[in-house]
Amino acid sequence: NILWGQKGNFLDVPTDCPQRDERLGWTGDAQAFIRTACYNMDVQTFFIKWLKDVSADQLPNGGVPFVVPDALRDQGVSAGWGDVALIGPWTIYLTYGNKKILADQYESMKKYVEYIRKIAGESYIWKNGSVFGDWLFYKPALYSHAEPDGYTNNDLIATAFFAYSTSILKNTAAVLGNTADVTEYTALLAKIKAAFNKEYVTPAGRIFSDSQTGYVLALMFDLLPEDKRPAAAALLVKDISNRGTHLSTGFLGTPYLCHVLSRFGYTDVAYKLLLQETYPSWLYPVKMGATTIWERWNGMRTDSTFEDPGMNSFNHYAYGAIGDWMYRTVAGLDTEEDQPGYKKIKIQPHIGGNFSYTNASLNTSYGKLSSNWKLDNGKILMDAEIPANTTATVFIPTGNVASVTENGKPLSYHKDIKVVGSGKEYVSNEVVLHVSKTPNIRQTDAAKKMHDNDDELLHEGEDLDKKVNDNMVLRLETDKKEVYVGEPVVAGFKLYSRLRSSSRLTKNPSFNGFSVIDLQPPDVTASGSGKLNGKDFNVYTVRKVLLYPLQSGTFTIEELELENQVQFIQPGPPEDPDDLFSLLNPGYESTISKLATLTSEPVDIVVKPLPTRNKPSNFTGAVGKYKITSHLAQNNFQADEEGRLIVEISGQGNLQLVNAPPIQWPSGIEAFDPSVKDTMDTKVLPVSGKKTFEYVFSATRPGSYEIPAVTFSYFDAEAGRYVNTESDAMMITVSPSQKAIDKASVQKAETKRDSNNFIWFLIPGAIGAIALLFFIFRNLRREQKIIEPKDEQVGAPKQTSLVSESPLERSSQLCSEGDSKKFYPVLNHEFKSWLMAKFCLQVNEASLDHLRECMDEANVQNKLVLEVQDLLREIEWQLY
């Protein structure tokens, strides 16, 4: 399964899946799987080429996009995804001994680590760096609360990968002989480890989130002190045991899970996870018939229904990263880091899992390498093949060296075999961290020319600190101090300065309680001029953000910290004391530098709850000022054509939180979920834009239809009231389809026998489905008296129905027309719509389980309930 997943995706770029709307070079999937890929195939040139693409698409600030080639554009950077810039080259170097790839990618690697370091500052914690987190970690069933999910704090994940990438960069610098970088990054290692432990680790070794992935990353990347690692490993095993020997990791924790277990003496637990057959596990999809690796642990449920049809790939290789552990630990094939590319080989099998034998081989640059072991009547038989011009260290799981023989003779007999030592457990190499420098924020030339006084001059006897404090101030300025939930706040961190300096951002503020939009790009400092306390200043906007409060209360915008290297000029004596010009323009004797750290004062924002009085029933959280318009792409079309309704909501406010307004579709219209497109203008305040929703619909039969006005409500924060707005109603005319007209004329000339044969040939099982449905409708109608309909709203307007008495009229029509392409989608819609109306269900309640509960409550016969379920599953299968 692992190999077939790789074959289906490694075509020019490492796509995540070959069959869905993604099919892109997702960087997180590639980094998780790359070591396994190197065992399965010779992928050296494949990744050399693609990693050049990674460098080419690297963002100006050093970040690496979600996908390469960057087809998504401006989507952001996420920990565990962008780290492929370092994990990729380092893995190719280890497995193929290719030192050149490290030299070629070194600048790209440094840029990425430098990007993270600038964000983290001297806290060394990468906040908001993980967009995807531990993607698709285990979540229990929707209605089950028997166990917690596998969630891991996103900032913990981001900081752990920050550590891992910097450690790779430090090691790369050592390989390339860059001693200066090695020294700098080694010194930073202790600070980063201390920050991680202070933020996320308790004295007892328990890690924040208490999740499997949290323990795995901390142990795999050597972030914990030596004395806390055994306790953390034990807590990891305890969590696995509490879950009935099941994993709960996602894309980022899964590749390292079994490696960590084996490293700390729990190989038996790793084997149990490998051989687990129930969800979530690697073998559950195999038992369900999978021939490749699934994207989700439960891509298909035990009843063969899909977990999420909208995002569910059955060929998604990321979880196939377990192959790396199988090669390196079960078979024991590995290379030493000091002589990579299998120049110096490590053969270290871990026997267990009721396996009686393994056979594994690898074609290295030096030749074939293999490691086979077998259990035979209490003995371990090992067979290893070592390429020429290489050396190998073989770890044999025995406590008695004298009992080991090679070709029937003791090891001491062989001159080319040397016993180098023994130990109780296997060990691995240490991981080291590195953080690079952050670029400076520099003053513009215009700013340097602005000073028309002697602020830059330090005269004899002047106080240096007072000079800095009087002429350099860092301020946090907001346009509001009191707002409603959802009402935007503009916050700008501005440096007011009359001095020459270069500045470096050392601490970013946190925005707890707010959704954040940056109004200026990273690494860009807007400059201008302004007044403060009656004095002219150069003004530099270090960071500017738009904040949307998410809940009521008092929230603090914390301080931003800026380190400034300030330069002063000390005037010297005049060149000619007797010359007036020399007296007015003295010479400059020297310059003095002062390192000044400035911190903005925190600001409290009072967030008021939205009023409950007069809140419209259709209000979904939009705050600001909006208008809504709607129009049809065309007002007249045939029954076999698609219509399009375009609804636009435009204005100012929290537009990104605005949801699609509900449409009161008339009976006889089938509609689909809308596509969404939004446009935001962040260059002008207040931020404005529009959100466009496009609904595709079709008519089940000809006729005239009225689409009622589309309503939308929002809260006007300035006026302090709710506002209802609506678009105009629209009329559409649907004429008979040309296909139906032509078909009717043709059918007159055809015999009934030919027509029936054609239909049965084109739509196998369709007639049976229709017959079974009419049987179900008849029986459910007999039980009509049991089901109590909901009370109708007094005074509610009644819509004129354009649908006939038969709920399957359109399905029957398509069946008779022989249209197999549309038959099952329409049948699915009509049947489910009838069931929802019959049992008073909402759209989000139309699952099989919930439907069964409603039918049971209505005392529907069990036989009929099972027939309904079977038919729905059959329809879903035909759609798939």
C-alpha cells in the first residue's frame, strides 16, 4: 500500500493525492514521507529538482508556502510544512551522501530559520506558526465522549519544528565547514530548549496538551533534559494504553511515533500499534480493502460510508511514513550520520510483534545492502549483505557475545569482524538547535535629512539616556478603546524618533481574544512624519493590524519590544577659532553608539457583548455596515440547463466572518452549496470589500418560479442597532428541455419492448430502486398518524408548490429517459428531501444514524427502517 501510494503521486512533483481537487506539491506531506520514499525508490534527482522549486517559490521574507509550485499564492506558512526546506535536503544528504545538495540549499535553509526567528524573537516560542497543526489527528465519534481527542497545542508544534529545523541547520553548517554558524547556533541551543521547557513542560516531565504528538516531538527532537525523558516516554505509553493500544497522532506526529517508542525501550508497544486492526490504525484501512494509504484514519467507516466525502482521499501517502520505521527498526537498515549515504552502515533490527522473519534490501550508491532475520527453534538467524568499500556495525539482540557465531564459527575466529561493545538498549544521536539573526529596520534617507536641530549631536555634559528618552518613543495607538464583539480595532505600533538608529524587532505582541489581519507586509516599515508633545518626529510604523474581538470582556494588547542601535555625533573644536564660518560649523570628533530597548505600553480594549434585544433570527455575527444584492445569470433557460444565482454582500466590517445567506428556494428547484469568493481592500481604512456567493441550481420541471428576496442582517456598531436588509425578488422561466422534446418524439416510434430493454441496459437497478421507494412511501404513509408535524407559524405566507403528488417524479422521468448520469443524484435529493420533510429534520440532521433514531421514535417497523438504510447506502455507493 505504501509503495503504490508513492507510485501514484511521485510524478514531477510529490503531490499529496492524484485524484481530488488538490493534486499539488503539499510540502507537509512530502517532508513527512521523504525518508520512507528514499527506501522505496531512488528519489535523489527527483527531490534535488523539487527542492530547487522550493527555493524558487520561497517567499521574500524566507517563509515556505503550503504547496510547491506555489499554485495557491499568498496562503501563508505553517510549521511542519515549510520545514521541508531543511528536512528535505538533510534527508537526501543522509540517504545518498550528497553533500552538494546542502551547499545548494544552504541559503534557502538559513532564510527559513531566520524567518521563524524573527517571528519568535527572544522568547524563542513560535506563536501562531502552525496553520494546520497536527493535521487529521484522531477525533472520537461525534456523539462519543468516552475518550479525549489527539489535539496538540499548535504553538507547541510550531516551536518544536522551529527547534528541529534549526538543529538541522547547525548540523549542515558543520558538514559545510561553517564554524562561525556552528558556534552561534550551538550557543542558542540552550536558550531555545530552556524556553520550550519553561513554556510547555512540568517538573514531572508532563508536556502541555498531554497528547501523543506532544510527547513524540519533544522526545524525537531532544527538547527535554535527559532526566525527564524516561518519564515523558512513560506518559506517552500510558496514553497509548488508555486508548486500548491505539494511536491518536496526525500528519506531524505519526512519522516519529514508533521511532520514539523503540528508542526508549517500548518496541513491543510500537509493534502492537503497527499490528492494530481497529480504528485508528494502519491496518484498519487494509482490513477495509485499501490498496494505498488513506488520508484519514477512518476514510471509510465499518458500514462502508465515508467519513467526509468533501475531503477524503484514498491515495494519500503521508501516514505511510511508518515504512521508515519498518526499514530502520524492524529490518534494521540505517546509515551513520558521520559517514552518510551508507558508507558506514548500521544494522540494528528490533525483533518482536510475533514476527518470525523479515527480509529487506536496499540498492545504495555502493551496491546492494540487505538485512534478514529469522526465528528458528529459539535461535535468531541473521543474514546481512554489505556492499564493497563500506563498513557496518551490526547490533545483535543477545546478552551473550560468546553465543554468537558467523558461518558456524565464533566471532573471534574472523579477523574482519570486531566486537566493539555491548549495551542494554539501543541509542540514537542528539539533535541540536540553531537560531539565526533577524534583519534590521533601517531609517530612510528622507528621515536622515529631516533633523533641523542638534538632536543628533551629543554635547559635552549631556545625559545620554535622557537624550534617547526625549527623542525616541515607541507607542501603541488604537482607533478605539471600547467596541462591540466583531467591531474592528485598528492597532499600530509606531516608533517616534528624532535620532539616527537601526532597529530590530525583539518581541511581537500577543493578541489574545482577537482575530488578526496584518495591514502591512512583514519586513516592511512604513515611514512618515508627525508631532508628539509639540515636537516634529520621524514616524515609523513597525506593525499595523486589524483586530476583530471574538468575545466580550476586557482584553489587553500586549507590548511590542524594539531594540535600537542609536548613533550620536560628538562635535570637535572649530578648525579656525578666528573664522566665523568655522565657529558656526564645528568639526566632528567621533561617534558614540547607544543600545536602547524600547517597549510600548499595553492597551486594554473593552469589548461589549452584542445586545440580545431585537436580535434577528437570521443574524450570524456580521458587524459593520453592509448591503446585499442578488441577480440571476439568466432569467430563462431549459430544464436540462443549470441556473446561477449570484448574491453579493459588500461593505465595511468583519467580512471574513460573513456566512452565505439562506435562500428560500421555491418547490421544484434543486440547489447546491454556493461557491464563495471574497475581495478585501486593506490599503484603505476602514477595511472594506465584498463577498460573492454563487449558487448553482436546476429546475425539476418546466414552469415559472419566483425566488424570494434574499435577507441578511447585521449589527451596526456605530448606531448600536441591528439592521435587516434584503435584495429584490426574482422571476425565472423554465422551458422544457430540448432533450425531453426530442425524446418524446422518438419514443412514439419505438416499441415498448425496445424502450424497456434500453432502460434496463443503461440503468441497472434503477427500476428496482424506484419500485422499492414506492413500497417504502406506501408503508410510511400508513403510519402517518404516528408522526406529529411541527406547528405552522401563525400568519406565515404559504408558497405555491410546483411539485406533483409524487415525490419521485423527476427520478421516474430520468429513469424513463434513460439518463443514468442524472438519475442517482436526483433520486438521492428527492428521497432525502422527502425523508427530511416527513420526519421534520434539518439539513445537518440528515445522517443515517439520526434518521434511524427519528424513525424508531416514530414507531416505524424495524424491517422498513432497515430497507430505508440499505437503499440510502446503495444510492451513496452508486454516486461514488
